[in-house]
Amino acid sequence: MRSTLPAFTCAALLCSLSSAPVLAARSAQTAVADDSAPPADRSTPRADENSQIAHRELLEKRTKGRIDVYFVGDSITRRWGATDYPELLANWNANFFGWNAANFGWGADRIEHMLWRLQDGELDGVSPKVIVILAGTNNVGAQPGGPAKIANITRGLQALVDTCRRKAPDATVVLTAIFPRNDNMAVMTEIDRINANLAQMADGAKVRFLNVNSRLADASGRLFEGVMNERDRLHPTLKGYEVWAEGLKPILTELLGPRAPIDLAPPPTGDPSARPR
């Protein structure tokens, strides 16, 4: 044993020294990737035709009915109240009917895309009492970054909150923590750090922070069975959406009172590309 320990130590040292340039290069690449990421606080339109059609339909949707609860987000939000996900839409209605809730989520949106949609009119003239935000997982992505990435996403979410406050000053904003995702466990540390920053944005009055992640995953971020789609480990199942709903409903009851027997929200929309041609 005495003769092998120094050899092992030397080998480990040589391995460490030889890998140092590689590790440094990887760190540099990560920093470059962070610095080259699109600014999340700068509004950017989606250029594809389907997103533009959806935007026009959401602009029209905002003018119909009565909207007391306004949801904005990406595909996680969109699917919950979409005509092309009938089972999820039924759950949406079961949880929010009577609160005049309208869904303005759009699939694959990053924070900067939501900013553009809101600044281009999707919230104009709506005057909701509550705005529910869930955004940022598409900025996080499946590849870990570093401090610059976390700061960029945090700035974007602050800009999203500020835009909602400016366009609907009487609304209470419910800022939902980014959900855990298990397509790459390495990004969970980033999600936790961003969520800690989001908690700092809340004042407990006009901006509330809602974090239901302890009911979606364990302390390491590993998802509980059945709460997310098994295929992508990212989109909630009915069970996962029910967790979100259970977090939201006490806040909505406090702010709006009990649900009414009728609902005046605009009709739900869906993905234009999913319609029969």
C-alpha cells in the first residue's frame, strides 16, 4: 500500500494538471455562451408565421368578454387553457371557471418574446385584477450556463413584471417560480438561483411570489412520479397542473372572492397549426 499511494497521488496530480487547460476552455466557452445569449429584457418578436397568427388571435382575444385573471407564459401556460389540449382545458375550467380567467401563453416563448407580445398590445385595454406569470424555462434551456445567464434571465423577468405593472397598474402580479425540469439535472441549480431572485421581487402586496416546486420535486430537484410528461420531463401532466392550481386558488380567492356561477372570459384559443385544414 505504501508504494502505490505516491504513484496514485502523482498520477492524480498529472491528470489534474493536464485537464486544467480543458476545464479552463470549457469555462471560457460557458462564459461566451452566457454573454452571447439574447438579452432577456429586450423585447423580440417571433418571426415564424404560426407565432404571428397566434399573436393576432390573442390581440383579438383580449377585446372579447371580461378578463379578471390574465395568464402569460410559454407552452406550460398555453397548454392548460388551449383548445388543442382538451383534457387540460377541462382541468382549467374546473379550477378557474367563475373567475373570468384568460390564457395568453404561447409555446416556445422565451421571456423576450413575451415582452414583445405584451408591448405590442396583448395586454392593452384589458385591466385585469390579477396577472399570473410563469416564464423563463425556455431561457434556461437544457444546458447549464453560469452567473451571466442567471443574471440575464433575472433581468428579463424583472422587465416582464415591470411591463405588467406599467400596463395594468391596478393588477396584482403573481410571479410563479420556474418549475423544475429533469431533461438535464445540471440546470436545477440555475433554476433554484433564479427563483431565489424572483422571491426578492415580491412585495407581498402587488407582487406575490408563488413557489409550488416542493410539491413537484424533491430537495435535489428530482421530479416526483407523475407530475411531468414522461417524454420531455418538462411539461406538467394533469397532476402537475393541479399542483399549480392548488397554489393559485387561495390567492385568487383572497383577491377576487369565491368563484361566480357564470364565467365571462373570452373563448379559449389554440395553436393555429393544430387546426384541421
